[in-house]
Amino acid sequence: MASTSMWDRTEEMAKRHDQGSSTWLKLADDGDKEVVVFLGEPYPREVVFADGKYEPFTEEHKAKGLKPSLRVAFNVALFETKEVKVLEQGVVFFKQLLQVRSKRSLSEWAFEIERHGAARDKNTTYSILPEHKLTPEQQAEFQALPLHDLEKLYSGEDSGGGELCSYDKKSDGVVDPKTAQAIVQSLKALPREAVDRFLQKFGVSRIKDLPAAQVEKAKAFVDSLAAALNRKDDAAEEVDPFA
């Protein structure tokens, strides 16, 4: 039991390290959650999805008969670390946040945001629930945090602009062939049971269809499967059939 718990803790730490290395707040899979404080003003964009990423909606897109969708970016601070990230969501999330805002001041509360839906699930939704009432001192501390310039970030005028494109592609792309092959080799060394559990866990029928955003979680899951099955084998070997 202790080993399983440690695998879970390590996976959670890995996710936090991934968050720490990025400008973006990534809730990539079902059940992923984070407690945040909303800061500053929202930044809306009308966009179309093309070539693996969102692009600003233009007259050229309109002439092709394409319709824009609304994407809204927010500066949010992680409650535990006070790191400021960029959270991007669609119109449904924004309308939900407006309802929450009518009941709770965004500057006075920290909210838990949780994803409900696997990676690439078009029916994914998010819940926004008040988690912590901030003290006046906490409010002042959060409001004093430096914010990302969202307009410059999306126009590519600062160092975050390049990461924007890579994030959009990573969110909707699949694992690269080299990494997919490494995962395949690791799974081939395990019983078929492990392969079935992996495919069910990540909602894919082929390893090469694994979402790129899930690669690190997938690697950790394979390691946990190997450890669990090894413990199972060790336990079986210890049983004396003649006892």
C-alpha cells in the first residue's frame, strides 16, 4: 500500500513540476484540478482552429465560410505557490465564471478548477468551486503579483509567444513516434493485463494515438504498472505451496 501511495505522490509532484516549467496552467486529463486566484482582466480572442493550433479569425477565414469561436485567457495565481500562469478557456467556461463572479468576488476567493473529461474529449467540462476565502493580507499579496501581458503574449511580442504555439499543438497533437515506440517496448515487457489497463486509462486503442499532453503521465503509469506487477510476482514466489 505504501508503495502505491508513493507512486501517486510522485505522479502528482511530476505534474506540478510540469506546471512550474510552463507559462500555461494545463489541466490535461479527467480529474486534473488546481486551486487558483483570478487576477486582472480577461483577454478574449475570436479564433479558428487550423494546422494544429488556434489562429486569430480573419476576413480570409470568413471568406472560406469558417466561423470563429471565442477563447478567453486569464492570469491566475496558483494558491499554494503564488506562481502566475495563463489559463485559456472557451465561452462555456467564461459564462460559468460570470455566474460564479455574481456570487463570489474573484479577488476575495481562491477557486478550485477541475476538469471533467479525458484528453481530446469534445464533451469536456470544468467545475469552478470556491475553495478558500482570502484574508485581507492574502488579497493584497495576490493582487500585488506581476501579471503576464496577455496581448503581447498572444501576439508573440514577448518570450511567451513561441510557447503559445507549442502549447496549442501539444494540447491537440499526439505522441511523437520515438516516444511512442519507447512506451510500446516498456509495455511489451509486461503481461497483456498491463497493456489493457494502459489503453483503458488513456482512452486510446493504439499507443501512437496517445495525446502528447499525456506523455509524462503515461510514462509514470507504465512505471507504476511494472512496479505493481513485480510486487505481485514477488508475493507469488514467497508462497510455499506445501505449507
